[in-house]
Amino acid sequence: MHSIVLLPLEQVELRTSLCKSSIYALTAQGRFPAPVRLAPRRVAWRSDEVESWIESCPPAREPAYDSGQKGAA
């Protein structure tokens, strides 16, 4: 069993490759875990919830970047 840690926003951004605004937008839509309030101006995310979200993402099926080249001739 993995220990659960609280991740600051910067760590969530690194683990998910999402920017701050995307994280908060997805949270508002109910599509990303909500943060835990630690203090009036400080929040963090449970590592187990972030990892579950990552695991629930479908694997990429197509390249994210298409250079327009169909292969070397």
C-alpha cells in the first residue's frame, strides 16, 4: 500500500502536465480531484486521487504532434 501525501499545485502540474488554469477548470467541471484546503491561502491535492485520475486517462493512440511528413522517401 502506498502512503498518501499532499501535493502542492506545482507538483500536480508536473505529474499531470496540466497548467494551473486547466487544473482548476477541470476541478470546476468535476473532472479532476478537488484540492484539500490546508490554510486560508493554501491548498494541496491527495496523491492517491491525482494518481487515480492519471490512470483513468486513456492512453494516447495518435502522435500528439504531426509534422506533416508521412515518412522518409
